[in-house]
Amino acid sequence: MRSQAMHGKQVYTVQQSGNRIRTGSGSIDIGRITELMSLGEYIKTIKREDPAAKSTLEILLCYQGLHAVLLHRPAHWLYRRGFYVLARFVSNVARFLTAIEIHPGAKIGKRLFIDHGLGVVIGETAEIGDDVLLYQGVTLGGTGGECGKRHPTLGNGVVVGTGASILGNIRLGNNAKVGAGSVVVHSVPDGATVVGIPGRVVKTRDETLGLLEHGRVAACAESEPPDIERLNDRIGELEALVRYLLEERVGQARG
């Protein structure tokens, strides 16, 4: 594509070829501009969502979640082109530097924020949407040795709490929330909150929680009595009934 622009008495010719724009004074790499804009989006997201972030320099030097995502880019590029060993090597270097393991085959959307990050594992066929927040210890894993798609898909705006495990070829809908320590093995609808082992939906609503509002996520889980408490109450009632029947039979035998 070729176009011309006039500035004063000078005429500039602009020609686009692939990912580069050629001008009279040189060329511009569109891909490079896109990468810089994307990095800026990551930094803005971290500043917005993490009150501990004090400056851009601090984020660039000290946020291993950002480092892991940036290092995943060349690893994923190599993986898609069949350089599997080299891609795994790059991902292993990233794991050594950040303590975050992202398989080079994983597909990651825009503005993924891995907060703290220690112990996060993202499997080969995992897919992550835009504006997702993962806390430390999160696992996006498989459930066995099956081939093909075997890791979860996370929609846009998903929040996964500390130590949670999302296992198997399931989907977490847009804006879903997973409580800390939960184990999710079934798909979750949009906007739902999931807690427990195994994970169960405790709230489905249109209201969107703030990304860092863990207290409100926990309140959703506490708003209805947990199944385990109801089960314990029922067991206590049955034990009392059995004791009453035994005492009645003993009394009849003595009488």
C-alpha cells in the first residue's frame, strides 16, 4: 500500500510492506510499536490493580509476573514455528528467573496480571483471555495423560485466588471469580463465584466485583451455609436418634 502526504513544499511517500512502513527517511516496524504499546498497557494495568506498585521503574525491575509474561512471548513464537526444544529452554529460563512456569504452547491474552506469582503453573493447551488476574500458587493443569486440549480456558476478566487449581478441559466464563484454595473441575458460567473442594458455584450475579476485592468474594461464599456444615448437622441428628433407639431397646429388655 502506497500513499503520499505533503508537508509544506515537501512530499513524503509512505509505503506499507508486511509489518513495516517505509518512508522517505527510513522505515518503521509496526510490530515493534505494537509491543511497546502492549508493554505500556501491562504497566498501566499493574499500577491500577496493585496498590503496592509505586513506579514504572519498580514494575519493570521487580515484578516477576510481568517478566514471565514478556519472556513467554519469544517462547510462544518459537513453539508456534516448531522449535519446541528451544521454546522449552526459553520457558525454563523464565521459570528459573521468576518461579512461574508457563508452557510455551499456552495462549495468553492481553494484560494478564500475575500478582506475586510464586508457584504459578500454566499448562500447554491453556488459553487465557484479556484482563485476567492470577495470584500465587495458581495451577491451570490437566487431569490425566490425554492428548489434545486438556487444560482450561479462562474468559476475559477472570480472577483466580491464591493456591486455586483449575483442572481439565473446562471453561471459566467472563468475569468469573475463583476463591483461594479451590479446586475447579467443571465449567463455570459468566460472572459466577466458585469456592471449595471440589469447586461449586455459590453466587451468580450481574454485579462485577473489583479485581482485588477478596473480602467480598469470601462474603459470597459465606452467604449460604456450606454443604459440609449441613451434613455435619444431619449426622448429629442421626446419631442422637440412634442413641435414643438403643436406650429404648435396652429399657424394654430390662423391663
